Amino acid sequence: MTTFSNILQQFYIESPERVSVILQYPTQDDESLSYKALLDGANAYAQTYAQKGIGQGEVVVLILQHGKDLLYAFWGAILHGAIPSIMPFLTEKLSPERYRADLASLVSVTKPVAIVTYPEFEDNVRDALQDGDSVRDVIVSDQVGDASRPDFNLLGGARHLAEDVVLLQHSSGTTGLQKGVALSHQAVLNQLEAYGDSIQVDTEKDVIVSWLPLYHDMGLIASFLLPILSGIPLVLISPFDWVRAPYKLMQSVSKYKGTLTWLPNFAYVFCARKIRGRHIEGVDLSSWRVIINCSEPVRWESHQAFYEAFKDYGLKLEALQTSYAMAENTFSVTQSDLCCPPAVDEIDAELFVKERLAQPPTNGATAMTMMSSGKPISNTSVRVLDVDGNDVPERVIGEIALQSNCMLNGYFNRPDITEKAFKDGWYITGDYGYYADGELYVSGRKKEMIIVGGKNIYPQDIETLVYEVPGVHAGRAVAFGIYDERSGTEEVVVVAESELTDEAAQFKLADDVRKHVTINSAVALRYVKIVPAKWIIKTSSGKAARTGNKEKYLEEIAI
Amino acid sequence: MTEIISTLKEFIADEILKQAGRAIAADEALISSGLIDSFSLMDLALFVEDTFDVRIEDTELNADTFDSLEELAELIQSRQ
């Protein structure tokens, strides 16, 4: 059985000078790292972890930004046999107090023994720690020694078994940070094999170009582990740089003859709307063979906008593809067939809402355009189930369940929620969908998670923040997501009850809510509605019914 | 200068914050406060380019270059 260490050792011995990663920076020249450079740098971290007495299977949290240190610290943990987990870095808008609280909540469940960060961020990390918690060391990047040749057989990673946990992946917010997806070597490698086949990877010709953050499964698995463990060169752009200069993605694809990229749906719209001709003069996108839309609901309109914007630069229509993926299956569950654009299905909107059926519209009925996420990849079985757990026929909407040889080992240190996630050996996704002609269409969510620009946001975390605002009472606010055509993703909406009747006072309260949520969460909150007491619909158990309140909100704003 | 500020204010309130008529003080922090998120910064930069015929480089889209209406208006004026 193979582990990450075995694969890295093989690259190191057989093709040390092969290009592994090309790092791009906002103002400096690109930096190319061979496998030898990558693993020598990683070994410096592995030696540091060893000196600090970090043991096999102990967790190391990495709080580092785009750059060599993040790469070395991650692969160093793998070489050493520790379990790396990448935590998002503090952003300009986020309150440092909340960041420390989030870190403390990660520490409380994941129990890392060390945290790696920059010297200038060390105080922030130390302030989040408490006496008696699991963290023994804060490792500062400038204390790590020089790059050196790794002795693979002596490193702890060599003693890992294929079924051992190799890494953790978290989503954001208090809830997400307390739910680390633990993946084994075997699960990741099974995923890479099956998924690699479905996208026909060619290690001699492919070049992956990505701006995705590495704490996210699409960034970490498809756009980081897949290239590095398969021997495909990876061109890595900083996510912060891309947001300010989205055209750099096109320039990089053109410069390095990029062939493969993964993007969340909003990025198609973002690129189409914000990239100007003067930024991409002379750019050639004809090498781009597959661009995969994944990690939030896929929209045909977004593909159209992207294609229209870049077809004159050599972009091929059939390059635009889709996948349905989740961290619990390591990454991909389904993938569209690369032969042609993903199937598009026109369905009757009323039957969809009222009868949970996906049927072609009858005379004059309002139609909805659905885009296929493709077929299950070879190692994954996908079922669509009714409430009793029976398979539903084609074109009937049900809950998506899956089984594979690349499932998570469990939510780290959370046997309680791991057990609840499965039913009769099937992982119950919480997503709704239907099959038509053997293709899976993902049509909605049972779980109340909101997906903003590919990031999973738990509404309960947002509501907890809203309750902290003076003037809002606990239990008197509700958060949900609505799809915004213009941005191609969901926007978070907060509805909060208040006794205030004066309009100016209501505006002020709405503003306080916006600001508090924005600086304390991963989202920038815009839509806040202040309503009178008893507006919010409650369930029989007294909780706010998010779906019912969303419908009520949409009805009111439509008037 | 006042005119630039009021044009910017209107765009930010209507298009970015989706709250037409919202008051924004000339010295109110926009970026460091999270009022304008990174995705919307691009919109603002494109609007500035089209409306005032000046260029803002992508490396300048941060709170160090401008964080308030006043500072952005000054930047625009200095380049016109």
C-alpha cells in the first residue's frame, strides 16, 4: 500500500528537477520549485517538528499565507508523519478578537500540539491559547532551519500506514472549525486515481493553474494534492491577488499553457464582468482543456457569460465542465463528460417546487434551467433517496447519498457527528438532486448551510453573531441564503425582530448587525431586514424555521 | 472634491451596499471596517476608472491606499 511519503520519495529520487510548483506573487517574479527544492524545504520543517517532539499522528495547525512557508510547512508535516491542517489567515476585514476565538474553538476540538505561523503573527496566536490546552509549541517560520536533503526512511512519515489519517480539512465559522474532515492516505489516493481518470489527466502535458485557497477542499485536493502527488506542474496564484486582479488567471494560463483549472460558480461571473480587454491583450486560452465548476450550485448562465467574455481569446466551449464534490468524499463525487458541454435540462418550475419532480415544462409553464454535474466517478456510488431511504425513480427529487473507497475516516475527535452522518453504510449528504439519463442534477439543500462563493457558512453561526448586537434578543433573528444572479452565488440574509418603530433607529440597528457579522465572520453581510416582533416563523420546538422565513422574506421583498 | 465624494457615495450605497440613500461620512472607514469587501473593491475600481477616467492599479486596492471617501476622492483628483 502506498502513502504520500512513498510517492514523494519516488519523485525525489527519479525526477528531482521536475517542476512541481510555480508560485506567483503580486509584485515579485514567479518562483519555480522543483520536487527537490520543495522537499528539501519541507525537510527543514520536518526537522523542526522532530526537534519539538511532535509525535506521529499529532495535529499541526498552519496559519500561513500564500508562499513557500505554507508549502514547506505542509509537506514537512507529511514527511514527519504529523497531521497538517491549514487554517485561513486573518483578513483585513475580520476582527482579530473573533479570529482568536475561532482559533480557540478549533483548538478545543482538534487538539493540535503545535501551530506554525509568522513571527509578526505569533502574538495573535499566543493570545488565543489557554493554559492547559493541547498546544505545546508555536513554531515561528523564521526559526526553521535551512533546506536539507530528506532521509525518507528515517522520517516519521515512512511509518504511516495507508489507512492512517494524513490531513484534516475544515470549513469556516465556529461550527465548521469544530468539524474537521479527517482523510487517510488511502482515501486521498483512491480519489486522485478515480478522479484523475474521469478528467483524463496526462502528467506529461497537463499544467494546473489555480488561485484557490488551500484550506478549501477544491483548493487543497484538486488544485494542490492532485498536481503534486501526480507529477503535474502547478501554477499557484494567491487568492487575495486574484480577487484584486482576476485577469491574472488568464495571463497565467496563457504564459504557462495551463490546461486544467477548478473554479466556484461565482468566479465565472466575476471574471466575465470584471476583466477588461486591456488586461488580457494577446492572451491565448486555447491550451485550457478543462475548467471545472464546482463547490457551489452550478449555473448554465454563468458558463455562458464566461464563454462569451473569453471565446475571442481561444477559449473552447467544451472546456467548461462541472463536478459535484464534498470534503467528506475527499473531493469529487461526480464529473461531467469532457467530450462536450454538460447536459442542460429544462424543467417545470412549479412541479419542481410543489411536487418535487423534474419534468419538462408543459404548455406555457415557467421553466427552470438546470445544468448536470455529470456521472459518479468510478469509485463512488450515488443514490437518490426518499424520506424512508428508498431509491426514487429518475426525475424525482430526493436526498443524495453516497458510498466510496475515498470517504472520510471521520470528523476528527467527533465520533458523535460521524455516526450521525451515515445511514446503513451510506453517507447522507444533505443535498437534494435527481437523476435524468444517468446524469446527476443537484437541485438544492436539505441542510441549512449557505454557500457563499464556494465557502460553507453555517446559519447558526451567523445568528449567534446577530444575537450579540445590542437591541436584538436571542432567538429573535434568522439567517438564510438567497441566490444572487448578479454575483453568481448566494448572499446571506438576516431578518431580525425589534420593537423599534422609528425608521432611522431601524437603519442604525441594521447597520450594527451588518458591521458585527461582517467583521466576525467569513461573509460581508449586506441584506438585513428589521421586522416587528412575532414576524419570524418558529417551529414547534421554538427554533426559527429558516426555509419558511426565507419564503416569507422573498414574498415581502417581491411586493 | 465634494462632487466626486457624492458620486462615489451614491455608487457605494446603491450598487455595493444595496441600500439606496444610505449615509456614508466622508471619513468613514470603508475597507478596514469590512463595509466594502474584497469582491466589491473591484467594482469600485472599475466604476472609478469609467467615471473619472483615472486608473487604479490592482495592487492599490487596499486600506493603505484609501480607506474613506475622502481619501479615494483625493487619489482621483491627484490623477486627473
